[in-house]
Amino acid sequence: MTRVAAVDCGTNSIRLLVADVNPATGQLVDLDRRMTIVRLGQGVDRTGRLAPEALERTFAACREYAAIIKEHGAERLRFVATSASRDAENRDEFVRGVLDILGVEPEVISGDQEAEFSFTGATKELAGSDHLARPYLVVDIGGGSTEFVVGDDQVRAARSVDVGCVRMTERHLVSEGVVADPPSDQQIAAMRADIEAALDLAEQTVPLREARTLVGLAGSVTTVSAIAQNLPEYDSVAIHHSRVSHDRVREITEQLLHSTHAERAAIPSMHPGRVDVIGAGALVLLSIMERIGAEEVVVSEHDILDGIAFKVAEDAAATDLY
């Protein structure tokens, strides 16, 4: 087993996984897994730049993570940055800050790379499963983008499109810095049209409708699962590999889009950082399910972080051979 650390910095959150990994067997044992809402992508869709306060929130989380990585004695660390930092004009400032704090340069990966990591993380432990039909469609609904990957044991096709819970909220549900409370039917319709256009783009390269099992990743999907189960608090064990029907996703999406900030915040399993963006994230999920005719979504807590960790361990094993 190799002890590794993986950091995934997205548009809405930054997450850390420290784990012991055996890439040959697909075994991954969590030592520490945590998430911090930093909203790095605040305003990026509008300004094209990372906001100073967003950078400082992210660097504060990095300092916390550096202490945890040192405490566990991880042998290798990989830091992957996704949608917001891909889009930002001042991403060099972000890169320098991370390098100073963690000693590694963040890799601003492409959407296709992001999709492959997500697929590996979500499906590696499903390899021996007989009850889930293949091919899988793995969808990772992030803050700024959504990744679509179709594959069996390996990726067959992947595409990243620029729809995510933060980007859709800021583009359609914010006026003069204030989030609609709740959104109007016209705002929801405009957001849905944007999502449908993105699905059209994804279908140009990814055969979405060939999938037999839909696997959903990231906070929007896991939060929908928590709500569907009426969990008294967020519970990763109960959420991992849970299944949520299309009808239940539709009910929850309608509830979230037509509720106020206070009503969403009162949901026991709701993370405070997701209150304003969960409606958009749920609508992305619902739109995908309706596009491909999925009767249910299989929810995974294992995602891009696990894929990064497996890759770090594989690279370490290859290096040790020489």
C-alpha cells in the first residue's frame, strides 16, 4: 500500500483525500477525507478572473490541508484544479499561492482529464459488480462544469461542458448580486434551456443514451440523495451507492427550485455552502436523467479524488520499478 494525498480544487469546493492505496487490487483505504466550500469560481463566469477573497478562502483551506497531509505522512501529493482555474485570466496567482503553501504546483487539467479521473474513481470498485449493467454513464456535476464519461472497464468517450451548479446559478438566478428567492418560472426556463444546449454538445461526442447505468457524482447529486432519504444529517455511508428514482429526483428538484433560501437552509443534510446553488445542480441532474431516459441514478461518494489517488499510487509503483 502506498500512502498518498489527493487534492481536488473545483469551482465551489476544495477537497482532500489521504489514503492508503493498492492500485493493483483496486483497494483504497481512507485515512482522511474532507471538503471545504471556498467558492473559488465566484464571479469567474462574469469577470473572467478569480476574486481576491475567493483566492484567500482557498489558500486558507490549503494551509489546513497541508497540516493534515504532514500529520499523516503521505508519501506523494497531487493537486488537481478544474473548471474555475481553467477559465481565469489570473490563474498564475492561484498557482503561485498553492505552490508556496503545499510545495506542489496545481495541475490545471482539461475537462477530458477530469472526466477520466472521475470515471476511474467512481467505477474501479464496481468492476466485480454483477447487478449494475454496463456501459456506465458517469456524470460529475461540479460548480462550473459537468463531465460525462461512458465506458465499461475503460473510458470509451468523454466530454466536459460548461454547466455546473455555481455557473448556472450566477448566470440565471443572480441579479445585482442577489440570488432569486425563489427563482421565477422564466429564470428556471432559461437555465433549463442552457442545460439542454450543453447536453446537445455532450451528445456530439459521448453516446449518452447507450448507457445502461447512470452513476452520479459530486455534491449536488449526493445532497439530492440525502434529501431523498430524509437523512437527519449528511451521512456518507448511507449516501454511497444509494439509488434515487427519476420521480424522486424530479420531486426534489421542484421543491428546491420553488423554495426560499431559508427553507433550503433548514434541510438537515444541506451544507451551508450549497444552499444557493443546489437547485441548479438538481436541475442539471434531472435534465440528464430525462435526456437518457434513466429510471434511477446510482450515487457515488467516490469520484475524481479517488481517481487522482489511484493515479498517484500507480505512478509511484511504476517509479519504484526503475
